Amino acid sequence: MTALINEQGLRHDGRRIEDLRPIKIEVGILKNANGSAYIEFGKNKIIAAVYGPKEVHPKHMALPDRAVLRCRYHMSPFSTDTRKNPAPSRREIEISKVVREALEPAIMINDYPRTAIDVFLEVLQSDGGSRCAGINAASVALADAGINMRDLVSACAAGKVGGQVVLDLDDTEDKEGQADVPVAIMPNFDQVTLFQLDGILTQEEFKKAFGFALGGCRKLYQLQKEALMKKYFGHGEPIVEENE
Amino acid sequence: MSEKKERKTMPGEALAVVEEFEPGEGTYSNGDSVRAAAVGIAEFDLKQRKVIVKSPVKKPALPTKGDSVEGVVESAQSNVINMRILRINGKPNEANFTGMLSTRQDPQRRGRRITVAKVADLMRATVYSTKNAIIHLALERDNDGVLSTVCSICGGGVVRINDRVKCKECGYVDERMLAPDFRGV
Amino acid sequence: MAAVKKSLVVEALRRSQMTELLAKGKRLDGRGPLDYRPIRIETGVISKASGSARVIIGNTEVIAGVKVETGTPFPDTPDQGLLVVNAEVLPLASPYAEPGPPDEDAIELARVVDRGIRESQMIDVSKLVIKEGEKVYAVFVDVSVLNVDGNLFDTTSYAVVSALLTAKYKRHEIVDGKLKQLEDTEPLPLKTIPTSVTMAKIGDTVVVDPTDEEEAVMDARLTITTDSNGNICAGQKGNAGTFSFEQMQSAADISRMKGEENRKVIREVTGFAN
């Protein structure tokens, strides 16, 4: 197999250290859902759907002062190299939890007391970084559902591959690499809403990887805004900030 | 100089500082700044010093005060009726909200309380409060009331006879608060 | 595992009380933000297990047992032994714990602890092979939480680590195509002591080793695991709050400092030198 990083500093798929994989985000792709989005992030193909705010069942789960946010991250059996058992795995249950916790700070859940907001992430094809890709899609799907939001949530991973800190690991790099650090942020507030880390990093490498991930998140934020612009204003140019 | 200024915006983007503009619909204030809470066009009212975000995104349909709602009676006790809301202001709604109609205050007829509705009836009511996030219903409007029902004894179709319903199968006569556009099955 | 939840008024009261105190650098139980509660570790508490440890941090108490068995390696790692970490919050551990399959909190707990052990490469799994591609050792670490008072992540992690550090397993050989258990025992091939440090953000303050009360009102939780060299090997943010970028960086420093302190405690008890 080819080296993870060659002499020219290129990765096995030809990317440079700080390159993202090709990314495509589309908003509003499902009819029934109140909000939806589709993301391609490298080989990841993920659908995000939002239902609600709606009545909570069972009723005693309802909270008097805010909405209950529920999240289901699920991988289709055909999404992986070998068939994945369709029953939710422990990994999926954990990811569902951290994704929910990554999204919740950005949602004005107090505007919707005694209701439930359901976020579904269906991974149709998986590649490295599916939780980050899913968060990016879920965040725009929530905006597409017309739910009041404090901010979008943008996510991207960094990691260590072939001894070097790199941005956005794909499946091969995730498996062969030394560390993976998925991060999600609220870009307008510089706040971290998701952070996980596995693999070994020195303190310096950690600082670098964290910085890379933040840079990746910022790029994703632009793509998310463009996707929403395209859906609602019919074009994809980024918003030009007005200086007054 | 125009009195309004506009710009496209996304959730979270700072629109103004609180000292300069008051947050209006579709915005929120977060300490120092007024920010967008939705995708939309921020409109700055330079006279009123207020900023709103007009959103092209369909808002979640939550029952609000004054809405006319239609739904199915899920439970009917002596003082309270719970109705699962299926339509809000004529539009289908799949969020499955339950509204509560207190029947304690309802009009008396012939010197006694009448049955307003029974389980499985289709009825229309008006949202008069969403305090504490409970959807309180009332039969406020002239066209509120039971829209359709079947015989509570045999399940047969019914016809309207003045302000009562009569079963076409078994002849049982039942009472309801009927809407003017009531239809027998 | 869920603490004193669902009572908004009580939560709000506690929170205001706590943030007032924290502004003065104090906590409800008198600790400073970066103080752990006393840590007590006892090893060898279950003689039928290959290794075991009971760890008590404040009022949180867990027990971990290691069982080393033989098994078939995963097809993609024929030259590696297996490691399985599992955690359960027993119904007797808290008035809020309920029997039944592990909920997402218990699953997260087990997976975060597992990640710390696995990613630090504490166990040299390449040495746990009996016959490549056919038979390997499988190291099962099961944790039972006996009493819940916050910071289950570190308590569980230290119990797992201490149990592994003191575990001895019976060796196996393949003789005439059959698996045969030998009489001599051996310690597990271990390389480092991964030590997790769990922090809670309450208001604008970050504290280590949160109690149940603190966890009930915290905005967000962060666990960072470091190895004996001070490298970071696992991390997990929890709860629906956020951390600023600066808080993340300082948390990484705190985790190394407090991790080293707690590693000393583990070293003393287990006699492991690395």
C-alpha cells in the first residue's frame, strides 16, 4: 500500500496536510421532515432529518421549561465494507449522545417547552469522520426546520497520521493513523461543543491538532452558510459582511 | 436616506450592539450583541432602532393563542377533554400536540350540564392560552364544537336532529356540542 | 447515574449557591477548584479474579475485576489479543439507578474508560497471542459502580488501571493442537499508566473531580487521559454545554498535572514502576 504521507508531504489520497476532503451540503432534501440536509464528506454520505418541535411520548419525559432534544445516529447495514448489524451498536449509542450534546447548546430549546425535537442521522455510506459530517448536516437541518438557533454548529476532525498532525482523516487514515480528534464548535462564539480524542499526542501535537480542527470547523461553517443561502436565497455566494 | 436597511443573515451572526438596536422577531440578544436566530433577511429599522430577521424558513407550527384547531378526542372525563390536534388553522399538523378543554364552565342546557364530546369525536376548538406550555382550549368561536361522530352505543352512523344526534342503526339519541358544520357519518 | 435531576428549583438554587462560592474559588465541600477528593485504592479484593481493585473517590465507589480468558482474534488483527472493558452502574448504587440494559450514560462511561486504556497502548496486545490468527488471550475488565457521587469516569478508570496493573493470568499453550492451561501465572504485558482527569465547567469555572451535586448543575464535562509520558491519549467532552478554546487548552495542562499526581497514587498502591 502507499505511504500515509509521501516524501512530497502528500497524503495517500493526494491531499496536503491541511486539506479537507471534497464536501457537498444540500439543504431540504426530504419532504416529510420539518428540516433536512444531505452531506457528502469524502466518501461519507449522510442524511440528517429533523422532526418537531412535537409532542413528547411518553409524556412524563417532557420538560416544563424546554424541549427535549433527541438524537439518533445510525449506520445503514450497507454503509460499511462488511455488513453492519442494523441494531444500534454501543458505538452508535455513544455517538448519538455526543452529537446531541454538540447540537444542544446552539438550539434555543427554551423556546419550545414540553416538546420534543428529534434529530435523525442516517449514515448511508461511511468514511472517517462520520460524526463530524453528521453534525454539520444536522445543524443546517435544524436551521431548515425553522427552529430558533443561537448559532450553527460546525464540526471537523484533525489527527495524527504517519507521524504528522493532519486535518480531516478518512477511513484509511483513521484506521492506520495514530490519533483522531473530532471537534465541533459554535463559530460565532468560539465555543467547543464536541470534543473527543483517541490516540497518542504530545502536548504540542495536541495544540496543533486542536488548532487544525478549529480551522477545519471554520471552513465547514462557510460551506454550511453557502448551502443555506442556496436553499433560501437561490445562490451560493458567501454572505458579504457589511462594515458600518 | 431610507429608514430601513437590509442584509442576509444566518443564525448566530451579530447584527448590532444592544445599545444601538433593540432585538425584534427572529433575533435574540446575547449580552452585548443582537444576533440572528434564523436564516433570513435582517431588517434594521433606523427610526425605531429595532432589528428583526424576516425568515423565509417555514416556522414550526406550534399552537398559539387564538388558533383554531381540529382534532380527535382522546379522553373525555366529567370536567376535562383531551384532544389530539390534527390541524391548526386548517393546515394539517403532525406534531401530535394534545390540547386540554375544560368543560366545567360550559353552558348548561335544560337545567343540567350537557355532554360536550365523547372519545373519538372529531371536534374544533380555539386555543385560548398556552400558559405553562399547556395548550388550553375553549369553545369560543361560533363554529367550534363537534364536527363528526358515530353512535356511542352501536358505532353506527348518525344524523343531526337540531342540537342532538340520532343513530341511523339503533335509533339512540345522544347529546353533543355540535359545530354548525357538523357532518354525520 | 443521573443525579438529582428534574427538580428545576433545587437545581437553580444549588447552581446559584455554587457559582457564588466558585467566584471566591471555593466549592460546597470546601475544596479548591483543582483539588481531588481523597482517593483510596485497594487491590486484590476479589481473589477469584485475575486482578481486581476497589477505588473510592469521595463517596463514589467502584470495583473492577479482570478476567483473562482465551479467545479467537478479530480477523483484521490476527496478531493481537483482545481487550473488553465494560461498566455497569448497579441498581444499588443510587436511588436514580435502575436495573436493565446499560443506558447511554453507562455505555459512554465504559467506552471512554476503554478508550483511555486502549489508545494509551497500556496493554501490549501483541504479546497476548497464543497462536497467531487462532488463539489469543482476551482480557475482560468489568466494572461495577457501587455508590454514585460524581466523577464515575476517573473512579472507574483508576479501578480498571489498578486491576490491570495487579492482574496475573494463567498461561496457555497449544499442545498437539489442543489448548492447554499451564500452572504458572504471569503479570499482563503493560507499558504505561493511563490516567484520566475529569473536569466540570460550572458557570465560568472549571473544577476537577466533580461531585454528584456539581454534575447535576454543571454546564459541561471534559475528560482527558494522559499516559506516563504526559502525552494525551484520550478525550471526551460531555453534556450540553460548551468550553471556550482557552478553557480547552488549559484543561489539557490541568489533565497532565493532576494526572501525574493521581498516577503517583496508583503507582504507590500497585508498585508499578513505569
